[in-house]
Amino acid sequence: MTTLRSDALVIFGVTGDLAYKKIFPALQAMIKRGELDMPIIGVARAAWTLDKLRERVHESLEQGGGVDPGAFAKLSAQLRYIQGDYQNADTYERLRQALIGVARPLHYLAIPPSIFGVVMQGLAKAGSANNARVVVEKPFGRNLASAQELNRTLLEVFPATAVFRIDHYLGKEAVQNLLYFRFANTFLEPIWNRNYVDSVQITMAENFGVQGRGGFYEEVGAIRDVVQNHMLEVMALLAMDAPVGHDPESMRAEKLRLFHAVQPLQPDQIVRGQFRGYREEKGVAADSQVETFAALRLQVDTWRWAGVPFYIRAGKRMPISATEVMVKLKAPPLAIFHANALSQSNYFRFRLSPEVVISAGTLVKEPGEEMRGEATELVARYLLCGENPPYARLLSDALRGDVELFTSKESVEAAWRVIDPILGDATPVTEYEPGTWGPAEAAKIVAGEEGWHDPKPEASKPC
């Protein structure tokens, strides 16, 4: 179905950290590709001028990869700025005036979820929600109940087809490649099940801390920040069945079916950690119990995956920054050759960031007279030079009304249903040293002798 393209972009929270780090570089990339010839109206509480906003954008681009003079000049010319309190009706009246002549605005809510409702009601009362679309950031709510309430509030103002719940991970080329690799190759499907897969591990490690955003992190924590959204989405792409077609609804239906099959977590299936020094961060409580690390064991009750554990681990101040998937295959039933073959199982490894690597672990014979094996990886490595930033891809899709890479209301709520039982203080927080792989207690989450797979630095290649 053909949909009409939005003809203006309104960014609430334009002076914030998300706009600075992600949105401004995406806007420049979109302009370079000819995808953003429209007014860009920033709205925020800060008493800035338009020139101040332009300076902020320029600084962001310098920090985020470089300023393209031509694209920046076009972006600057398209920028507008409205300063006002989100509680004040006058803010939305001035926005309505700025949107005169615009038929289909796209509103981007780069603001805390706690004020989504206020902004949506303000837009509705001013008439600026008519024929409009809205993009909302993760985390979408704080738990299942708040996500359901937020969905109700959204749908009171916008039709379901006009709501875009953004998870920038779904716009990453590496994550899209994961989905493509699964369903474009015939050799994988016969073994992608409980008969051959022993376990699946997904690790998202960051070697930095909260980067001055302690107040924000106190409200979120690792589980809400990356597990409930990014990591469960990656798990769904790994475990879902093939959709009946490439249309967005078919993809969403299979993902939702997978989420419904994941059993809600129990306290014995999670270990939470907090790196030493987190409580000294600005905005963090002296007795904070917010996790900066989480390790979880998930169960998927389908015929394909019953009995196969899915392990998820996410943490800050870890040895390296990397996101990696390890799909460990079962060992051969008998050791025909040397006994050490049984301890070297086959696997598929997917490095999703910062590099993109797909590899298969195999055993090959060592040179010599004995039938002894050695582990070898068959590696495919991709260089993402000039990759369209995830936010640029997703914003372009939202402007066109394409929902494929956005999460549905049902999937968001199904993911919260999995996470809900272990939120808050359901489990204790254990301190761990910065630069390590989290608290030692996390080892008990993984069954078997081999434990967690720790991503290692990849040999980088220049573009």
C-alpha cells in the first residue's frame, strides 16, 4: 500500500543528549542522500536561539564523524526552533503556526516517556496531531503496566499506523544481515533447531560507563536500557520462524509468536551487577541498587527451541565494547578420532558491532600422523564504510510510513511480559570491578563447563 510522505519533521527534546549524539548526524546523512528536503522544527524548554541550535548541531557533527559543508548549510537553512514548556498550551500554538502549510508532520519524541502523554495531548488540542505521525524512543515504558498505559495514550491521539516505536538496533546493517543470513541460505535451516543447537549466547559489552548520564541511568538500568529492547529483538531474529512474506506484518507476526513462547523470567534466572564506582557518578544515589550489568537465562517453548537455553548478558565497564552472538552446536555423538574432538563443538559466531563478522567454528586435522583435530574459524568480514546511520535509515522509513523496522504494540508488551517479574529489587545487585566481565555470580547462569563466551578484539581493516 502506498502512503504519503511526511513533509515536516518536529523534534521534541532537540537540545538533549539523544539529538546531539544520534539525531543530528542522521539528519546530515539524510540530507546528503536527498531524503530530507523539509522544515525541521526543534522544540525544547531551553532558552536557546536558532543560532544556538545551529551551533549545537555543528558541534555534534564535528564530534560524530565530520561536517559536510554543503549538507550542513542545507540543514541550517531548514532548522527552526521553538522554546517553550511542554505543559504550556502556547508552546503548541506556536508550533501549529510554524506548521501552517504542512500537511503531514512527523513528530519525534526524543524526551522522557514520563512526558509523552503531556506532549501528545498538547499536539491533539492544537490540531497538530491531525494527519501526523509520531516516533517514540525506547525504553517504551518502565514495565508492562506502564507500556500498556502508554500505548493507550498514544492510540487515543494517533492511529496505530501512525505510531513508530523506534529501536535503533533494528536499523543497524549488522542486525539486518543477521536476518538475511538466516533466511537467504538453505544450509542453515536443517540444523537451526534443538536437534543440533546446544545453546545461544548474546553478549552486549561496553567498555565505558554511564558517561555523565547518571541521573538518566538511575531511572533505567541495564535491563530497561538494552535487554528489554535491543537484546530481546536480536534474540527474536535468531529464534523466530521464517515469515510467510517480506511484508512488515508477516515479519511482526513471527516475532510476536516467538515472544509469546518465551517464558517470563524468574529470580533464579538472572544475576544483576553494578560496577565499582557507579555510585560516585553525578546523579546516582549513594545506595543505588540500579544494575549496570545483567546476565539472564531464557527459555523458548517451541518445537524448534524447547530445551535450548538462550543466554543474554549486557554490561558497562567491561573489557571491550562489542556485541556478539555465539550459537554453539552440539558435539558429534561419538569421538571417532581423538577424544579431544568432543570438547571442541562447532558453532556460528556473529559479531554485530563494532565490526561485522560472520564465522563458523570447525575442526580440521592437525598435520602429522595422528588423527588429532584443531579448531579453525571460517570467517566472512564486512566493512561498513559509508553505512547509512541506523537513525537515518529509521527516520527515512518513518517519513515514508514504512513500519517494517519498528516494533509493534503487541511485541513491546510481550517483551515486557518476559522481563516484568525480575524488575526492581527482585534480585540483589552484586558489585564487580571495572574492566572485568561482571560479577563472578554470573557464571552460575550458564550451564555446563565452558561458561560464557567472551568476545575478543577483532583485527580491524581500513576502508
